[in-house]
Amino acid sequence: MIPVSPGRAAARAERAGFHRLLRAELTKFRTVRGWVVTMAAAALVMVLLGLLSAAGSHASCGGAGGAEITCPPPLTGPDGQAVNDKFFFVHRPLTGDGGITARLTSLTGQIRKPDVTPGERNLVTGVVPWAKAGVMIKKSTEQGSSYAAVLMTGGHGVRMQHDFIHDTAGRPGGVSPQSPRWLRLVRSGDVLTGYESADGTTWTRVGTATLAGLPQTVRIGLFATSPGDLTVTRGDLGGSVAAERFTEATGEFDQVTVEGAGARTWRYDDIGATVDPDGSIHHPGRAGRSGGGFSVTGVGDIAPAVEGPAVERPLSSALTALVVVIVVAVVFITAEYRHGLIRTTLLAGPSRGRTLLAKAAALGLVTFAAALPATTATFVLGGRILRANGNAVLPVSLLTQARIVAGMAALLALAAVLALALGALLRRSVAAVVTAVVVIVFPHVIATTSVLPDTAARWLLRLTPAAGFAVQQSIPEYPQVLGHYAPIAGFYPLPPVAGLAMPAGYAALALGAAVLRLRRTDA
């Protein structure tokens, strides 16, 4: 027989005692029909309201002759994420290894501002910070195909970008005829390396990209593009309102050289050009050639897409379900005070604190078990309904989808534990329910509606348990994309895991405070 130390034996006894308390609390919850029915009702409310919300969301796009047609699915990049791929491309084929070098002498453009005189377009000279012009190697001229580019921006210096979501900074600063920038992009198999230079002699490596599966023959050339000018103003109710206006950018190139095999004829393509119902191109790009130089003007962007219906939209119904869960959680503890059973419950374990923790763990497990099927059904079925109704839902990876579904179930479970701890502290059902709703639900409601300025809304979602709703955000913020990254637009100030840690921390603190009160007042 192997001897067991007294310390290890005590630890085993403690674990066995906690498991016994946990089973007792699970049995207690299961035997009270009202609690079971109400928790099931919370799950059902989430599913029904989520599907109803999805069913009421319809979208269509304009077709020829003004007819409404089904919107096309979002354009996707090599990794399956939604992207924008709209620019003017002056290019030729490159077979095998090779590269392109060009001197960019200026980057200018136009920005449309609010009209001063009604009916007269107010165009001003200038470029937006993420206007781009540079050299590119692209798998094909098909939108969404793999690419790498070395480029100059309107306000962020030289960058190397590839496959839409990857961005590497080069030297800061601008470009002018007095201070041009040399750009170079070299291919070696699937590896593309970007360089920059101030004089065309001394080169600095900007970055390297590996484009797996790049074909033998690719497209190589010059490009320009310019995203819309985003302005954010205060709404009538205090929230923010975003508007995007037309811009275009023009890059002036000279001393362009291409090394490698391939045809020498340049092609001019307006990639992703929007065609109006009358057949004309809406805001067309253009290019011209003079001697050995090129002038390339483009409209659009080459970047991740951050605007559009998000996959988590049906889960807005979780807010209503959360209120029901809070009520169940509070009553799970306050009922024992109301009926004078709390002393019997506390005497069932060797420690009052351990007994309360077992009750919290049981409630968290029950809530998660009820919420997970509900979040899954709402997310999957609601998404199908949205797409069937013509909504171009932004695609995300399976891992992101799993994080959203499981994360929202975990959020409800943590909120339940926090509400139970508040019930143990306040010992009055109404006071505890109101307090839980105020600290968990209310901050999210006022932060994601047109009530608070964006700055105040962000702080509210950093400092309160409502930060946990960040776990449902499917589209991240991209530094290289100018977007309306505000709570009202579905963007949270904390990353998903960090956001979920906030209600977990509040729940732990509240449970600790409740244990201290139990030890002091129920001794």
C-alpha cells in the first residue's frame, strides 16, 4: 500500500466535499420547477427574438432600369474574410521570378466636401490618410485574388501590404517632386520582398510576404486607389453619425522598369469598377502615359471590409434573455433567505464560503448549459434567415463563429454568477435584480444607442461588466482601414477575451464580498 500524506488526504477530502455540495445545488435547482422553466424560457426568448429580428431584416440592390435585385455576397480574400478590392491597375504579365521598380514623384487627389452651394459639387484638392499609390504583384485581375504591394499613402508613409489584412510600416513622411520615393517589389517563387529608397541607390527592405500557391504567371504593375473620406458628427440624441464621401488619388510615376519574362504590353484595368444602371462606370479610374512615365488615378480601397451586416446580429436578443437569467440567479439565493432556509444550506458544508461557491458554480453550469444551445440555434438559423433575405453578411472563420457562440453563453453564465453574488450581498430580490440590470444590461444599452458620445460609450464598455459583450464582435478593427469604430457600429473598445474577463472579475469580487458578509453576519 502506498502511504498518503495527511495534506494530500485533506485536499482529496476537500474536493470530494465540494463535489458533494455542487451535486446538491444542482439537484436543488433541478427540483424547483419554476427555476427550470424560467431558465428554459430565457433560452427560448433568445431564440425566438433573434429569429424574429433576422426575419425582419431585408436588403436588396439596384439593378438595370432601377429594378431591385438580390445583393451579391461579400467579396472575399484569400483567407475567406470580407474585403474591398477596387483600384486602377496598369499592369503586364510576369512569368517566373522578377520585379518592378518605379519612382513615385507625387501623390495628389480630390476630396468631395459638403456642398456649399446646393447642386454644385464641392471638390477640394487633397488626399485622405489611406490613399495609396505604388507597385503591385497580383495573382490575377480577379477581385479578391492574392497580392502584395509596396505603396505610398496619403498620411502614413510607405507601407508594404499583402492579402488585404497584412500591413507593414516603412519610412514615414510624404512625397513630392522635390522629395520622390523609389519603390521596388521583387518576386522569388512564392516570396515577395518590398523595398524603398530615397535616391534609387540605397535601398531599405520594408517587408516580405509569402503568397502560397502563386501561379507561374502573375500580373505586375502600378496602381492607385483612395477610400472614402469618413466624417463623424454628433447626432441629435448625442450619439455619432458617420458619412463617407467620394475621393480619388493620383500617383505620378517615372523611371519604371520591370525585370523578368513576360509580354511588354501594358494593360489598363479599373478593378472592381461599379457600373451604374445605365451601364456607365460610377467614379471611374484612369491612367495616362507620357514618355516613360505614368499617371494613375484610382478610386476605392484594397483592404478588409468592416462595413456590412455582421454575423452576430441575431444575438442582439441575448440582452432580453440576460434579464430573465438575472431574475433566476437572484431568486436562486434570495429565496433561501426569504424562506429561512439559508442556515440549513450553509450548515451542509464545512465552510460557508465553499457552500456559496458551490451554489455559484452550479448556477453557472446550468446557465451555460441552457444558453449554449440557444446561442447556437440563434446564430446559425438567424444567419441563414439574414442571407435568405438578401443581407450580405460579412463572412468570418469557423473559429470566430465558435468563439461568438460559446462566448455569449459564457457571458450569460458569468452574469448569472454576478447576479447571484449581488443577491447574497443585498438579500432582497428586487434590489439585487435592479442592481444587476443597472451594472450589466443598462451600460450596454446606452453605449450602443444614440445616447452617449463615442468616448463616453467606450469608457462605459471598458469599466463595467457590459464589457463582456465584446466577445460577440466578429470583425476586428484594422489600423489600415479608416472606419466608424464605435459601439453604436458594433465595435467594442476591448478585445473579446479581455472584454469577457471584466464580468468574470466583477463576479469574483462580488462573490468574495458575499463570502465575507456570510462569515460576519451568519456566524
